[in-house]
Amino acid sequence: MAAPAICPLCGNATRAFCEDRARRYFECPGCGLVSADPASQLSPEDERAIYDLHRNDPADARYRAFLARLAHPLLAKLAPGMRGLDFGCGPGPVLSIMLREAGMAMADYDPCYAPDAALLDAQYDFVTCTEVVEHFRDPLVGWTQLASLVRPGGWLGVMTQLAPELPANFLRWRYRDDRTHVSFHRLATFDWLAVRFGFALEQVESQAFLLRKQG
């Protein structure tokens, strides 16, 4: 199977990685990103229909515990009253609620559910982005936007599962089954991103990352 000419994140040539019944996947030897074949991407309407099925309940203790894997280490870096943005908050911005409860001033942005573009013209003390980057169809554009939202010295908190290194393990990975997931990151990808955008990287949990903007 022929690979796309370039990686959608770093621009290096990609190579064939694996394929399943629905999609082909390509691996970048430069930044480590695994990307789904763009020809297999869902239409915006079909993608939105899947998002509409999500039920993120602020009263769900298990979901709060999941988000706490990022929220708690992030809060240890912050002071009460700091201004944050939850980027890709979805239809139920539970993380924002948790951070407000901890004394933070929060704004919520989502291209589908809270599309206030004016929020993207500011910079914040911290930005959270949970279960979002795997949806980036153009990850370079998405990450460039995320980086621009964080003030120098501020924090970017990201949650996403790391892609397995071996094709056989990738094909058994349930995270891949969600057709709205098209950009699969590895630790090498986060290392590349930190250098590219001037962040210091800290992995605080298996799928939670804190990046502090230098300068």
C-alpha cells in the first residue's frame, strides 16, 4: 500500500504501518505520529453524529476520576484565580467544572458545541485539551493553535492514549476503533512537539501530559 507523501504533523515522508477492514495507517519515522489514511475520514456530519452520542455527566464519579489524572497534577502547578481555557470541551465541559471548583477562571471552547472564536484570540495561564488531539485531521494546524493559546510560562495539559509501537498491538488497540480518531500520538511525538513549539514536557500519567511554555 502506498503511503501519503508527507506526515501531516512534521512533513517527513511516511511509511505504511498496518491496515484493518476500515482504514490504512501510516507511520512517521520523524515524529512518530501514526495517521489514518485521509481517504477514510468520516464526513463532518457523520463525525458530529458520533460526538452527539457522548454523555459526559458532571455527576459521574468515574468520569471525574478519569479527568483527575490530568486535573490534579495540573492544579499543583497553578494558583487560584488563574485563567484557563478548556479547548474541545465537548457537549459536557466536566473538566471546566472541576477546575472552577478549585478556584480557576475558566472559558470553554469547542468547534461543535461552544464555537466562540473570540476565545481563540487570547492567551491563557493554562489550556486543557482532553481526548481531542487524536481527532485532529490536520495536526500541525491543531497543535499550532493550541501552542498559540498558552502565554509564556503557562501550561498546556493534554490527555490522549499513546499509540502502540508494533502493528500487531496497534490492531488490537481499542482506541483505534473510534473512526473519529485519526491522529495517534506516541511519546516521541510529544518530544517532537515540545521542541517544535518551545515547551518543557512532563508526562504525569500514562495518558496525561503537562507542557510548560518557555519564555
